[in-house]
Amino acid sequence: MPYHIELNTSVECIDKDELLERIRNGSGFVLVDTIGKYDGNRFKIKGARTVPYPDVIDRRHELAAFDEIIIYCRHKECKASKKAALGLKLLNVPNVKVYEGGIDEWTACGLPMEEE
């Protein structure tokens, strides 16, 4: 018989300025691009590690080695990064955050990128 579980958890989000600060400081974080080449995407934030959205949970041990995990996808309305971050949190992976602006905001601001 199916049943319903209500989970009260949240995921912390950071903005582009916070992400830029972390990149400049070189702190022990990993930046995870969940887009890859999906939907014709050709770019990622410079230094990001591509882990396609469906693979994030399976690769959690690789990501958990970092002090902080920051996940992004295409834009603020995209849910892939939020779902991946929530999944990691539910599996007790600490210090997971989402950069909500995603590659669209990053590109629009002319910030450092590299080809996928």
C-alpha cells in the first residue's frame, strides 16, 4: 500500500557574487555543472566539473570529498540542480548549495567560461 512522507528540508542557494568570491579564494569546493551537452549547451563555468543531472547521486562519494559542493544548471527556473542538491542532502552529504543563476546568468554577465 503506497504512503506519503513529508520531508521538511531546504537547500541553500548562492548568487553569482558569492560564487565568484569562492572561485577567487580557491576554497576547497567543487562546482558541479549538471547540464553537460544537454539541449545543445556548449559551455560551462570555468573550472566546473560536469556531472550530468541523472548521475549526481551515483557520484556522491566523489563529490563528498570536497568541503563544499555547489551545483548549477541552466537558469533559476531549472529544477535539475535543486533536485540533485536535495537528493545529496537527503543522503546526508553535507554542505551542498545551488547557484541558481546558472549558465545563462553567468554567460549574460560575461564571466569566465570554457567549452564543454
